Amino acid sequence: HQATKIDLVSVSLGSVGILTAVLLVVLVITLLLVNRHHKRQTKQLSEKM
């Protein structure tokens, strides 16, 4: 009976860890995309000036 409890805890911890990892990856990707887009926009603005 105790083994199943430990399994549940480890599974929940693992899922939480995976979720946080996925969220971090998504955050990094969005930041990179935004930075690239922003740089492109500023470049276009400076060219127009």
C-alpha cells in the first residue's frame, strides 16, 4: 500500500517537473522570437529615418 503512495508522489512530482520544463522552454522561445522581431522592427525604423 505504501509503495503505491510513493509512486503517486513521484509521478506527480515528475509531471510537475515536466510541466515547468515545458513552460520554461516556451518562455525562452517566445522571448527569442520577440527579441528577433523587435530587432527587425527597429532596423526597419532606422532605415526609414
